[in-house]
Amino acid sequence: MKAGIVVFPGTNRERDMAIALRVVSGRAPKMLWHRETSLPDLDLIVLPGGFSYGDYLRCGAMAAHSPIMREIRKFVSEGGYVLGVCNGFQILTETKILPGALLKNTELRFLSQDCFLRVDNAETPFTAGWQKNDVFRAPLAHGDGNYVADEKTLEQLEGEGRIAFRYVSSAGIACSEDRKSNPNGSVNAIAGIVSADGRVCGMMPHPEDLVDPLMGGEDGRPLFEGLMEVFIR
Amino acid sequence: MSLKQKVADAALAREFGLSDDEYDRVLAIMSRTPSLTELGIFSVMWSEHCSYKSSRKWLRTLPTTAPWVIHGPGENAGVVDIGQGLAAVFKMESHNHPSFIEPYQGAATGVGGILRDVFTMGARPVANLNALRFGSPENSRTRQIVDGVVRGIGGYGNCVGVPTVGGEVNFHSAYDGNPLVNAMTVGVARQDRIFLSAAAGIGNPVVYVGSKTGRDGIHGATMSSAEFDEHALAKRPTVQVGDPFVEKLLIEACLELMATDAIVAIQDMGAAGLTSSSVEMAGKGNVGIELDLDAVPQRETGMTAYEMMLSESQERMLMVLKPECTDLARTIFEKWELDFAVVGHLTDTGRIVVTHKGKVEADIPLAPLADQAPIYDRSITPLVPPGPVGPVHDPVGLEQSLIKLIGCPDLASRAWIWNQYDSTVGGQTVRRPGRADAAIVRVEDTSIGLALTTDCTPRYCYANPKAGGAQAVAEAWRNITATGATPLAVTDNLNFGNPEKPEVMAQFVAAIEGMGEACRALDFPVVSGNVSLYNQTRNPDESARAILPTPAIGGLGVLADVEKHVGMAMPESGTLLLIGETKGHLGQSLWLREVLGRETGDAPMVDLAAERRNGDFVREQIASGAVLACHDVSDGGILVGVAEMIMAGGHGCELEPPQSGMRPEAFWFGEDQGRYLLAVPGDGQELLSMARARGIALRVLGGIGGEGLTLPSGATISTPRLVAVNDAFFPAWMGVDAFEAVRS
């Protein structure tokens, strides 16, 4: 799997992502500076977590206008695979590559804790390492992860099976009003979605921080293992 | 009259915080009346904050060396050998006064400042910790300060992408007008790429990088060197404003430049900004320095030399470069969209010369500025020995006492706080807050683990500063040991009241004496630190209240193989052992305070020989794989420690009657030192006989397993109840119920 990780000024989880990709795939990803105007030959581009441009103006709003984003749009239109995690998800919604938006957490505080996620559609390239309804743990760390979208978009996402991950209790129950299982208040407890063709995925939690038993578990590994399968085929 | 028209005289010097004697010294050095800028430079360099004039004499008595110490105090941070050619670079620093005036920015810039001290030396910051002391929860302003400080620490640390992995929080009314915010950063560097601050190379360019200079924080160092009064909040303009985004860029740009050979010397612009960085770099290198302020990047117009030299605008660094590398360095900083300006050069004059708009605004000989800085041997009064504990009776029984204790502000779960700090960024956090006695962070791409903790028990230090100073060091050593790591060194953050008061100075001297003894006995030298004095609030009636003496200790230990550590979570089965002698010391215990409402008696003494013996034994047992979990016995005593292990792991424990011959509350809640709770497989008999052979006190407390905490009486407190009580305080106090930690 040839992966590239985009680094914006203020990106801070690129190292975590690089380690996860390297540990699982055995191959170190390329780091891509945000001012690049051409892309190397890649299977997967990752927009990692962090505070691109300090989250000033709006999370992801300025990164969405970085030179590399033109290339990434082209990459997407040509059927390339893109994963956006946390700030990367925010950038994907700011560029409208994925629908909806991420508002401030309902309690208006930064949240850093483990959450449980349920795989609602195991047929996407990003969820192929799991079975449908599998529940796994992942750390989350964000101030603006409260997913919203208009009714029509939500109907579309739900109807087309584009909800990849939902915040759930450890027993696998989703309840958008429950702050224990859905801590940021996301509509329909949505934690991650995919594009219509399934090749772009945005999610708030950090599976890349849970790929090593020493760090508390390997719950995040299937995401990367599933992607490996896609690119080996 | 605006400052621009002011001329230097003794009255203005006093306003700037210099005594009449000190001003006379300035006149003698200058042989003329100093300019306003020169007086500003003297006043900040000779402030308590920058000169350590009251503390230096005593700091010299602390042990600072060991075979593994690479750089002790005197550099931006301490440096120790952690193996495989790597070094840990760490320091703790206070931002107390600014955090009271403006909690969010005060705390945020405290984090920013300590990060710079560490990456200035060439280390990538890998962990942040913080030691916080707040006023009584009943005080209406405390909640606002806690909220601001926690948001500020999170706002800065989360954005720069350095995980906040540990710390401590206490509440006491003595901090009502003067909270303590002590921030610690740990970084990792290659031993052959440590950067120092001594300037060298006559003619070499002096380069300014980072943010532009504004008018914020002028005289911040002076403000931190005086007592607070009722007008404290009017000092808000002296508080700096932080920009963690720029700091993140500065970290990456500096580390990128540090991978080359361009840098001769580097220093961050912290307290007293451009003044202290230029004076210290030139002074340490025995060279002169010329600065052209017209070249300084400015974000406001019309700034004077005085304002620029004293500004404490954040996220700025000063470097001396090899001249041929200037363009390379400029390219790197421009890539990161940071200001880069050659603002001067080194000279052979031994003087600092500052010009602005073609005029010399300051021209001061550097040697006397440093050498003739005042050092005081402040007077001390004999300490008042602590009173007796008084009659002790247990009005409520073990169960009610335990419930009361684990729900009290000083022992309640801190999840509400740490859930606002990103503790996992970097992907190397092995043990997050609350999972082990010290936080464990792996060094990327190695098997090395760092064990990190901050400790101090201010109520002990108040009752008995010497015993309290020793206890703070011993507890840090113990917390590191309880994970299986080898303690290496400490950074200290000495927070005290007004040193001009003999009773405060006496506390300071005694605490250092206790710390020194413990550091020597435990081979745990002090490699960096910070002194914060004048933590004292003057009331309108001129009476003053000092904080509890708070020598916060930041400890660092190392595990060569990070896999060989243990956490504190109670395992599924086995036997719970207690190492160390229990005498039932209730003086200054939390039980006494929370159940009987008294803060009486002496602090518990640390038997340093036993401390060492017990700790070395525990570490050996963990290394040999004989231990499933370990937790030190500290605040609240044995029973609280057992409850904490159960809450961390979910598995229960059945305690046996101890047959100790002492009252149950003294046995279960006494705070004797040098003790550990060990969860071991089987019946623990092997360990018992080994301990006996080594002269180490060890006893079986009970069997591990089942659900909840079963007391010697047979009554069981369920784990969910323990957790609910422990979790209740912060969310209820801060008015939210949504911040339940996911305990897994």
C-alpha cells in the first residue's frame, strides 16, 4: 500500500498515522507538504489530525484552500482513496468532498477520552477489516466533532449505507442523546461517513492511536488491514 | 506623565521593583544616570524571578550530579542519559501570578514557555504534566480559575500536539488569592545534538525568529516578583497572550534547523524577553552583543526601545548562527511562515549595546550586570513546631470514612480535568492518567519507556517544611518505582510566599534541606527547576496570607524495556500485599481533615533508608515479573489506595482483619511513608519470605478477586458505588454531568 500523509501547518497527528501505516503495512508512508502542486503515485492519501492553521477561522477552513487540496480533489475525482481523521474529516467537509459539518462539541469543551464505535457498514474499503455491527474502542480528542447535516443529506447517508461508524455504548447501542456513548452530540451518533463511491472516508476518532497492545489495544488495526486487502487485490 | 517622558531615578527604580540599595549599585556600575531602557534591563535582570537573589544561596546546597546527568541546573532545562544514545530533557516552571490574573492565558503561556525551554535544547517535546493548586472549592472564584486554567492548559497543549499525560491537583483555602500553575515538559534528544545557550564567535549574527514583538507582558517578571494586593486584577496587561499554532510551527522549524549544523547557541525569549535572552547568551559566552531594534519584527507601531526590550510576547527565540548558514536558516523559517530577522551580532566589547532609530538606548557592561547582581541571605526565624494531633475517635466507621475520602476534592477522580487534555497524541502514551502511579510514555522507535510524575503534599510542608520537602521527593521516587522504572532525576518548582518574611524564608530553607537529604539518599539529583516567591496576597488591612509551602517535584524515571512495567489496576486474582511499615500516623492525614475536620499534628516522617530499601525491592520484583499491579500508599492511606486499585481495574478485593494492635482508622487511613500495595499471583508466600530475609516489612492484606471492596468487617462496597462516589465531585461542582471517564 503506497500511502501519503498531508502535513499542513499545525497538523500534529501525522506521526501517529505514519507509525500506524508502517506497523500494519510494513511500508512507511510519504509525507506531503501542503504546498505541493503535484502528487506522487499513491493508493491512499490521509489527511491526519491536528490543528491546521491553529483552527483559526473555523476548523479545517483554511487548510481547505491549501494548494495541495486542488490535487486531492483531482485524485478523488479519478477514484483515489482518501481517509480524513479528526481535523482531516473537518477539512473534507470544509472542501465539500464529504457532506455535513462538524460543530463544537455540545458541552463546548475539548474532549479526550476513549469511545466505542460500531461498524454500520462493513462493505466499504475502510471497514472491510471488520464485520457489520462489530464494536471497537478508539481514543477521541477534539473540540469540534459534533457532526451535523441537513435532513435530506442524512436520509441519503442513512439510506445509502454511508454511515461507516457510529458512537455506541460498550454494548453496541447507539443513542444520540446519550452523552456517555455519544460524547460530542453528533446527530444520529455519527462518527464516520464515506462518500457515495465509498472511496473517501471521514471520521473523528483516532484508530491510528490504537494499533499496538502496549498502547492499550489493537482495536484500530482492522481499518488499516482492511485497506491493505483493497490494494493487494 | 507617560513612561516616555520619565527619567530614571530612585523613585522610578522602586516602581520597577529595585530597592534603593540596588539602584545605588546600578549607578555605581554605570557611573551615570541610566536611561529608561537601561533601568528596565537592570530591573528585570535583578528581579527575583530572573536573578534568584533570595534563593540562590540555598539552591546551591541541592545535589545536582550523578553519572547519568548530562546537564544540571544552569541551562534551559536538565538533561539526563536514558540509554541508546538518547537523552531526556525536562523542566518544570511556574506561571502562578499570571494564572490568577487571567487564568486561561496565564496557564496557556505557562505551557508554551516550558515547551520552549525544552525544544530550545534540541529535544522534541514528548509529554506535558502539570501540578495545580487551587483555593477552596467553596470560594466563588475558584471554579472560574479552575475552568480557565484547565482550558488554557488544554488549549495550548492540545494544539501543539504534545500529550498531557499526568499531574496533580490540590485544593486549599491558602491558595484562594494565589493559585499555583506549575507546568512540566519532557523532551527527547540525541545526546550528540544538545543545544546550549552560550554565545560564541565574534561577528556571528544574532537572529530573531518566531512571532512579532508587541506590547504584551511588559514587566511580567517584575510582577511575578511582588506580592499581590487587592489591585492584582488591574495587572492584566502584564499577562502575555499565547498562540499555540505559532509555537507548533516554531517547534518544527527549530527542530528542522537543529538537524543541520547552523546553530551556535539558542535561547528562548521567556521572562524578560529580548533582555534576558540576549544578556544571558552573551554573558555565558563571555562576549558582547549589539542589537539593532529597528530590525526586530514588530506587530505594533511606535514601540520604544524600553518596550521592545521588556516585552514578553510569546513564541520567540534568539539564536546565534554560523554566518554562512543564515540563508539556509531563513529558508526553513520562511517555509514555516515565521518571522526571521538578523537583529544584531556578537562583539568583543563585553557590553550589551542596544540601538534604536540611530540612537544608543542602552550600553551596559555585561559582567557586572551578572556578577554584581544582588544575592541576599534573608533572615529566618525558628519554625514553630506543629501542635499535637489531639484526641482521635472514629465517629463514622471505615466504610463511611472511605466514602467521604474518595469523594473529597483532593481525592476525587480528576477525569473531568484530564478528559480535556489530549493524552494520546503522538501515539506513544503507554499509560494514560489514572492507569499507573506515573505516566508511561514510550520513546518513539525504541523500547525505552519514560515514567513521569509530579508530587508534593503541601499540608505536610506547612506542618513541617523539612519533612514535607523530603516527602515530596520520596513520593515522586516512589511513584516512578511503583511502575517498575528506575528513578533518574527531578526538576523542582519551589512555590513559597514572601522571602522577606523570616517565617516564609525559614520554610523555604527547611524544605530545601529536606529535599536535599532525600535527593542524596535516593540518588535522585535535581537537574533543573524554578523558584516562585511572593506567592502571597496582601489584604486591604495590610495583613498578608502566604500559600502553603509547595515545593513541587517533577520526577523522571526510565525503563530500558517499556514492556516490563506495571499499572495500578487490581488484577483478576491473586493476593494483595503491603510493603513498608505501618505505624498509624494520622497527623496531617486526609482522614483527620475530612472526617474530623482538623488539620493538626506533625507530617509523617520519611525514613529514607527504609524508603530506598523498600523501593529497590519493589522494582526488582516488578522486573522479575512477580508483580501484577503496584500502587503506592499516599493520601488517604491503605484503604484509599486499595479502593483506587479496584476503581482502576474493576476487579475486587477481600481485606482481612490486620491484627495490627492499633485502632482500625489508624491502620487503614494513616499516612506512614515508604509503602506500596502489590498485587501478586498466588498466595504471595514466596515474596514474604524474600522480604523477611531482606529485613523488609511485608504483610498480606487480603485476597484479590470478586466484585467490590470487602472490608474486614465483611461488608462489601460495590465497585460501581466506589466509582460513582469518586466521579461525582468535579462534574457536580463544575455544573456538568457529561464527563464520565470511560474506565477501560
